[in-house]
Amino acid sequence: MAPNGRRFMGHRVLGPREERVGPNGHMFHDGRDFWWHTGDGGEERVHRVDLVTGELADAGLPEFFDPSLLDEDERWDLESSSLALLPYGVKGSPLGSDGTRVGLRVARDSATGEVRYHRIDGVHGTLDGAGPTAIWGLLDIPGSKKRLVLSGGVGMYRPVVARDADTGECYWQAELKNDGWADSEPDPVAAGTRLIPPPAFWHFLTPRDPAGSQALRQITEDTVRRLLKAAGTSEEALRTAVGRLLPEVSHPLLVRGVVGCVGEAARMRAHRDRILTRLKRARRARLKVSEEDLGAALEGLVGKCGSGYGGTVAQIELTSAFFSGAIDADAAMERWPAHGSAFDWTELPGRIGGLAVRAVSAVTPGTHRRALARLPRFWALTPLAAPGLGRGLLDSEQRAALSDENGALMPLSITMLHSEWGRSHAGATRDIAAFLQRGTVPRPAGVLDIQEVPESRATPERLHRIVDELERVGPVPFAPAAAARLAEATGLDRAAAALLMAGLPHITDDGHNFLPPGTRKALGLKVAEAKAACDMLRRLPEAARLELYDAALPDDPAGLWDQTAMAERLARAWKEAAARP
């Protein structure tokens, strides 16, 4: 509210009968002055607002964001930071306050990626830069001395994610669902809290049952087992057990939430037991890598689809188990819709050169390198490394896993409609999925196309030797001279050659400064030249990238560590590819 009683909309004062909306932006308020955060000319600026006219004064910062508080390589992350006056009558906030104001300042270290945060009440901490770092709050939780770091919740479909402030591990996440829609049947775990308010309203949250929260923080394993046993009887029995075993939990919505959470846990345990029963009949090999790590490691090497998440690891495990006969068709297809993958990993059989180059590159993050090492190890022990494979497209509405004495066919929940291959068959159906085939089986209804997987040097022995050598020698450092040799031989510029030698790191990441500072420094690249090279290399289809690296793969995996020879092989492969019509 301006001194003359008129209201602000954005940083501008509304005139009489004015119905303007905007401008939109991020504001700070210390109880006396307002500041407006802008991105003038692509450069972040903060201006004090003239409360009479609504015009912006010279650039400056509230005292809470004093630049002297920053370390050498730090800068304020102003979009994640906040400063505001508590409304009249409000004495505190679960996000921290000094009695009159709420605020959080966030600093990001450009050299290390670390994020340092500091609440206005003095509570502070550091995140290592892994996972979401666009935090907006540090939440006090009832019944515990722990605090949770909050991120997400911006946009229609992004959940609020709460992580342990000490370890960074995910504690819970909740979808806001406040954009004009809500599920008629929400997750049972959310039975006691049907709607989550937008971040700005979290300052007004108060514990509805402090004694109940305290009891839940101290719940014993024996109590949980007794609750789960009651849940196996009926919901009414569970509700009675909650009242008897947790008498401190008195608020009806908290009781409803506990009942929903325990009931869902009981259903998940029953489902787990069914899975374990099936696995006792036929245990399948495990890849032992997280979906997030494998997906990030494959980015830019295989095609990415428009939908699907969380199923790449499961698809690879199930396909290898089905091809080997460890599981039957029913087990292979039991949770087909839930095992959707965003990556067309069927491009990998017969094309492992790209995996090898990226795995040994010193600029590849450690978590990605572990995933890239475990995949060939697993692959070498399964029929996925055997000859006689094929990959194809089918109508997903007619999917079925098939096997006989001559081979097997495994449908995969990979949406292929928007791939170049899939678009060529869009006239037949829009429900196009991928499949992988071993040997020969009668072509079932719904198959649209099939291609032979190229015979390659990706034998089980060579796959093992690549990983053995990586474990023995370690990653190969980037060699600027080798990249220069590749550039000279192919006509590529220095930056493109460097990215190609390093396994195309972060090639799918958006933004002008797409490379992490440490990676860009290791490759000796400037932001502009790296971006130009990335844009050029992105025009090379993923299948062509795999083919290029596979052609450059040495017969002896130890040759991956000879960067000069590797540059020569990449140059030959590049020129041969360019010469083809």
C-alpha cells in the first residue's frame, strides 16, 4: 500500500479505476522500503521503489543482502531469496522470523556449485549443489529439532520437495494442485491434508496437534508393526488401533492422515510380498544403479521421448531376464504401464562406443561414471550382448511378450511417436512403442517395423575389459593437443572437438552457459564458443553419435586412454560419416 492509500500492482501504483495486472516480478520489503528485482538487459538488478510514484530508483540492495556477506566466488540467488514484513498480529513463522520480518538469503558459489542459505533468525546451512538447489525456505517441523529445506512448488505440476537439511536426502514431496483442479481420489498418504497452499502462505501454517506430532516423531517399531497388523483387518480396526496405540494424536485430520499413511504402507507391503514370492521362483539379475543416475548418464547419447519416467532400469532388467528365460511373459508384462522410459535405450545394443568414451572421460561426474560402468558389466552377463538382436516398433495397444524355442520379443513402454522413425509410421497408429527381439519369433499383430541390431565389437569380453581398465587406470584427463588434432583433421572448431573428445558432456542441457564451471574450465572453453559448438553438435542425431563413437572404438579397450590415437580414429569416423550420402 502506498502512503497515499493506493495499492501497488507489481511495482507500479494503481490509478483511479485502473484494472491493470502487472508488471509481475519479485519484491523485497524490510518494513520501510520496497525493492523490485528485475532482469534489465539480461543482468540481474534490484531497485528501490519510490512509494509515491511507483517508479524505480537507483539500483541497490536491502541491508539483509549486504554484498560483504558473500564469499569470493558467491553471488546472491535473488530469485530464491525473500524478505518481507510479517502482517499485523502475526508473531512468527515456521520458516523463521525475527519477530517482525521473514526472510531467507541464498548465495550460490559459481566455482563449487555449493548453495549457502541464511534465515533472518540466524539459522543457516549449506547444500553441496546436488539435487534441487532453487530453495525458498527452511521449515521448522513440529515435534522435532530437525529442519527441512524446501524447493519446488513453482508452476502447475511441480511438487514441493522437502529435504533433510543435513544430508540433502528427500524427506517428502507434495503436489500443490491449486491451479483450478484437484484429484477426486488423492493419495491415501495425503488423506489428512487434501490441499497444500502456495509457498507464500506457508508462513501462516501452525501445528494443528503438537502433542500428536511429538508422538509420531517418537513412534517405535513395535507400534508400527501393530498398526500394520490392524490395517490388514479393516480400516475401522486400524482407526481403533491408532486411538489405542497413539492416544496423543487427537486432531481428526491428523488421525485421518495416519490411517491413510499406514493403510497405504500395508498395501505396499502386501504388494512387495507378492513380488518377493514371484522372485523366489525366478531371481533376475539386477543392474544396481539408480534411474536418475542412469538417465543423466545416457542424456545426449540415445534418443529421448516425450513421455515416460522411472522405467529404464526396470526395462533393461526385465528384458534381459525374459530373454534368458528367468521370467515368463506374464512377469515381464505385469507392470508394463508403470515401467515407462524417457530414453530409447534400444539404440544401445551393438553401439557401446559412446558409453565407453563418456565413461572414461575425466569430466564425467562420478555418479554418471558409476552408472556407465555398471551398465556394460550387467550387459555382458545377459543376452543383450549376444548377436541376433532386433529392435522395432509396434502398436502399444496390441502389445504382448512372446517367446518360443527360437527367440523372444519384449514390448517396451517407450513412446516412439515423436521420433523420426515413429513419425514414419504415424499413419497406422499414434500408439507407437518400441520393442526388442532376440532370435526369430513369428511376427505378431501390431508390429509396424523391425531393424537388425548391427553386429559389433561389443562382445562380453570387451565390455568387461573396458570397465576393468577404467577401474585399474581411472578416468583419462582431457588432452587439449588431441582435441586440436581432431579439429585440424575434420574442420571442426576447437570447442566442438573438445566436446566430442569428452563424450558430449551436458549436450542436452539448456541455457547459454550450459556447462558447469568445472567442466568448462577442464576443457579450456569460453561460454560463447562452448554454446556455439553445442548447438552445432546437437544437429547430429543420437543414432549418428553412437555410430560415430562405435566406429572410433579401439580393438583394445586400453586404446581409449591414448587420446592422440583416439582423436585420429574419431577424425576418420567423422570424415567417413560426412562422405556418406
